[in-house]
Amino acid sequence: MNRLVFLPLLSVLLLSLAACIGGATSPSQFYMLEPITGIEHKRPTGAAQKPVIILKSVRIPDYVDRPQIVTATGKNAYHLSELNRWAEALDHNISRVLAQNLTLLVPAEVVFSKNSNTAERTSFRLSINILEFHADPQGQAGLTAQWQITRDDGTVLNRQVSYREPTSTTDYAVMVKALNECLNRLSRDLADELQRLAV
């Protein structure tokens, strides 16, 4: 009889212990890239309208197209952190930040390609293909991208660019901040080219 009572009690104790161990696991941290803030630009004088930029979908490589933040750990080796994740789909996050940055930096009206209401007023079409977006074991955050700007008169401008920022190899908040700065640098360079083409 004692054995019959002991076995259920043992099961309850084991389940409680497992719950305690599971509860002690560190919770996941979630990160997002943020747009540039605190910059003021003079609005164009007169009745001239701001240019309209159609931003096509930003393509990212499959190796970073996942919730986990990916870091390089060596040659041909990468780590996916289960405890450090993007708060939204990375391609959507990058697209949104670029749109907000260009709206501020050019300044311009930025719409996504699925929005056809402004097609007749389009000044530029912008497509971006990101080739690299991660931190490496040497403490460098990197962004490499190919972009294409097409003006409404048919002029096409293509570039491949690469940015590096010092970062931590262990602190994911610092990594995300450095990657964010790489994206901000890309935004500034794109804004400069768009302003030049708009003249």
C-alpha cells in the first residue's frame, strides 16, 4: 500500500523539479532595428512636390531569414541564438527602417511596390538585395548589399556597397546596435544618391 502511495508522490516531485529547472532558463530577448531620429531637414520651398520613391521588397539571404539572430563563429561556421531573436521578420524590419530613413533624409514620399496609387507620380524605383548581415568573430558587424535606383526617365544606377562597424562578440544588444548603424549608413548613402539624381 505504501508503495502505491509513494509512486504518485514521486511523479509529482519529479514534475515540480523539472518545472523549476525550466523556469530557471533565461528568457529570450527580442530586438528590432530602429530608424534614424533627431535629424531636421529644410522642406523644399515653393509648390514643388517631394519625390516619390517606390521601394521594392528588400531581399535578404536565407541564412539570416529566421527569428534567431545569426552570428559567424569562424570560417564557414555560424551560430543561431535561440535566446536572442528578432522581434519581427528581418526583411520587414529592414524595409520599414529604410523607408522611414529615406522619408526623413531625402526627404521624400516612400511607398512600397504593392501600393499602386502613386504609380503616376513615381520619381524613383529602388530595389535592394542584401548579401551579408551579421557580426563576425573578430568583433565586426557587417552589411553588404547591392542596390539599384531607376529614375522615371529610364536612368539606372547600380552599386554594391559594404559597411563595417566594431561590435561585441557576446553582447547581442551591442551587435544589433552596430548592425543598425550599418543600415543607417546605407540609408544615408542612398539618400545622397537620390538627392543627386533629383536635381
